[in-house]
Amino acid sequence: MQLMNLNNASNPLRILIASSHPLFAQGIRSLLQKRPEMDTEVIGMVSTIDEALDVLKKLEPDLVIVDYDDDQVNREEFLARFVEGEGRLRVVLFSLKEGGDQAIVYDRRTMAASQIEEWLEGWSHGDEKPRKIPDKPDLEQSTPKRRDGMKHIIVAALLVIVLMAGSYFLLSNTQLLPEQASAQALPIDELFQFDFTAIAVLFSLIIGLMVYSIIVFRQRKGDDADGPHIEGNSRLEVLWTLAPLAFVLFLAYYGSAVLGETMAADPKPLRVDVIGSQWSWRFEYPDYGIISTEMVLPVDKQALLNISSTDVIHSFWVPEFRVKQDALPGDGFERELRVTPIEVGEYKVRCAELCGRSHYDMLAPVRVLSQSDFDAWLQSQTGPVSEDPVERGAVFAQQYGCLACHSIDGSELVGPTWLGVVGSTVMLEDGTSVVADRDYLYKSIREPGAQIVAGYQNPMPASVAMEMSDEQIDDVIAYIESLK
Ligand code: HEC
Ligand SMILES: [Cu+2]
């Protein structure tokens, strides 16, 4: 029993017992009597703290034993009065619960575990010979606990390492991205791989430790004890603030370095204007006077894309090139993007910004050719324009994206089909009708809002034909007339 060690060898230890249960005091007293070698004397038994305070001066006990399990005696007040200061008086909170052999010498609800050592030390201070407390219950319990702690750390660390290896393996073997077809893809993928590694590490660390704690330290049935009182750990807190901060700063640095690399400009790029409209792409080569519905690029030469939109926000994205850029409507909102294809092949432009009904279908072919094939393509595009207005009209209808909304085979898209429209009677939204002649068609293209075909909630966007000349529109009308 630990009280022995608190005793001074020359005088008996004078003890006052505070409990509202007479059995508690009698039990302690008979326990002490059975151990005469402890040299103690119970000098009084009180049932409330007020009583105890009354007799304290009179009896001058060396030690007060308080019934820890007794709600009548206010142990908080006791601690408050006597634990701090008050000279040589010692207070022991004593619990007879849980087998009756455990003395609780402090109330962990009001005192941190780390403070108990100081408290006990304070007790032995007033004596000439500082006493050792070899079988302090705190020590007894904490040694196996510390060994347990080591075990937890090792098992949890193993779990985290296995998780890390697994998630890293999974992440690096998942084919999330298609082949690398541009010079810009290389640094981007390196960054991506680095992120994957960081994700694997952080995921495993957080989830691993969390799952381990949830399972191993869960509340068992019938255990309603309080958890340990923890004050904090400055070293740990500084560490877990500074480490993520440093990591995030490094990511910012690394990310901007990669961004810089993808924007690095070659002195003589191939200029291509990329124009998105609902729901088609148009590619113009200002240096060659070419307008195309497919994007054709020479390999190993940087293309400087000047990206814009005629209506809503679209986004130019060729996954194999990795880089992506919004296409914004309005003058002065053009955006630049640099792509240096490194693989001859065929790819697809996708719109990466939800832009309406046929967004999913806003695709355009991309062909990367060798320089000689590209030159041949330039030749074919800049060759003499067809003499036939119908043929020219078919090309314009394609280039200006009309066919994204109008079919030529009678099927319904967003707009009415062009098949057989010429000469037919068109019912309009306002209830009137009109025979579709050249004037009507021309007006429908130039001022789509003026006469809206019945059954179509949204008029055709006026922007689609804005950049077309009257001659081009004449050709398109000739083309529509040919569709019978
Ligand atoms: C974003 C979809 C869209 C695009 C792109 C589009 N149109 Fe339309 N168009 C419509 C809709 C919807 C209507 C029916 C409502 C209306 O009359 O405005 C229509 C109506 C028309 C009509 C009247 C047809 C009829 O049956 O009476 C003509 C002609 C026409 N469009 C020509 C064109 C031409 C030429 C282009 C390309 C320069 C084009 N459209 C591009 C959506 C589109
Ligand atoms: Cu789009």
C-alpha cells in the first residue's frame, strides 16, 4: 500500500477520513490497523467537507483521505483548497470501487496526468529525507501503458506503410490519362505523378491512423470512464502546422514552375484561331487564309492557339495535349494556348465546359502530320475555290457550324432540317405562315429572331452568321436549295 511510503518514520501519520458512508471510514481504519508497520493513526472521521474544515485546525492531521466515490463530499472543493499551497497537509482521493484495492490519488477531471508527479513530489518536499514512492499506482500503470504505446505505434505504422504501398501502386497503375502527344504533356504528367505520390502518402497516413484508432480504441461495452486529460503538445502542434505549410508552399512553387514551362513561347509558332460556337469548332489559319472544321498541325512545331467563342463559354481541350483553355465570347476576351505536338496521330477536340444541349457532341478532329504532309494539306486547302456555289455552300455550312443544328437528311436536331425546306410553307411561332423562298432564308440567317419557326423555343443564335459575308450566305442558300 502506498500510504506507507508517505509516512514519516518517527511519528505516526495522523489521518483524517472524509466520507458520508461510515463503512468507508471503518474499512480504511481496519485496513490500517492490520498493518501496524505503517505506523498510522486515524484521528477522526467526518462525513462532509465542512466538518473536515472545522476540525482541521483542531486536529492538525498530516493526511486527509477523501472518499473518491462519494458525491456528498465535494472533492473538487477539497482539491481547490488543499492541493495548491497549504503547507504540509496531504490529501488522498481514495476509491474503493473496482475491487477496492485501488487508491486514486488525484482527480483526473481536474488535474492533468502530468501534474500528478509534481503533486506527489510536493508532498515529500517538507521532509528532511525525501521519500521514494516506488509503488505509486500511477507508475505501475504507466509502464505497461508505455509498452502498449510502442506496440500501437509499430502496428499502426505497418498498417500505414502497407496502405501507402497499395494506394501508390493502384494510383500509378491506373491509366487516367491518354498518351502524351504534346511537349506540354511531359511536365504536366510529372507533376501529376508527384501529386499521386503525395496523395498516396497523405491518404494512408490520415485514413490508416484514423481507422486504426476507431477500431483499437473504440469504447468497449460498459466502459463509461472519461478519457485522459490532455493539455496539448506544443512541439507536435508546431510540427503539424509547419510541415503542411512547407509542403503546400513547395506545391505552389512546383505548380507555377510547370505552368511556366507549358507557356514557354517558341519564336515562330504556327498561328491558329480557334472559334467555338454552339456546337462546333472552327479553325482559322490567318497566315494562310484557311478556314477548317478540323485542326491540322505539323509535328514538333509549336502552335499558338488564339481561342474565342461566338456565343457562350466553351473550353478547348485535347486530352492527349493535356493543356486546356476556356473559349470566352466577346471582343478582347481571346485566350492563348501553346501546344507543341510531338506525336503524329489523330485526336479529338472536346468541349470541356457545359454549353447546352449538344455539348457532349461538340467534337472536332485533330490531325498531327509530318511537316511535308502538313505542307501538302496547306496546298490542298489553298487551292482554287470551287466554281459551283452549291459545293462552296456545303463547305461554308460545315465551316460555320450550321450542321451542328441543321440536318440535311430530314432528321430533327436543334433546328429544323434543311431537307426540302425550300418552297415549303413554314408555320411561324406568331401563327402566320410563310413560303420559304430565298428572301425568307436570307432573313432567317441574318436576323434569326425576326421570324421564328413554330415549335422551336429558342431562336437560332444571331451570332452564327455574323462573320459570314453576303456572298457566303448566298452560297449556303444555294446549297440548301439543292437539298430536295
Ligand atoms: C445553335 C444551333 C443553330 C446553329 C449553329 C444554326 N442554326 Fe439555323 N436555326 C436554329 C433554330 C433553333 C432554328 C429555328 C428557330 C428559328 O427560326 O430561329 C433555325 C432556323 C434556321 C433557318 C430557317 C429554317 C426553316 O426551316 O424555316 C435557316 C435558313 C437557318 N436556321 C440557317 C442556318 C445557317 C445558314 C446556319 C450556319 C451559318 C445556322 N442556321 C446555324 C438553330 C441553329
Ligand atoms: Cu461547348
